[in-house]
Amino acid sequence: TRERIRQIENKALRKLKYHESRTRKLRDFLD
């Protein structure tokens, strides 16, 4: 169903944003 697709997309987006923030922090730490 469309609702299930939305849930999966939200999960993926959240994971992506979380990963992005982690890599950004790591980059700041390395620089």
C-alpha cells in the first residue's frame, strides 16, 4: 500500500540524514 511505501521512504530518509550528520561531524573532527 501507499502508506507502507511512505513508511519505508521515511525510514530511508532518516537513515540518510543520520549518516550525513555523522559524516559531517567526522569531517569536522578530522579537519
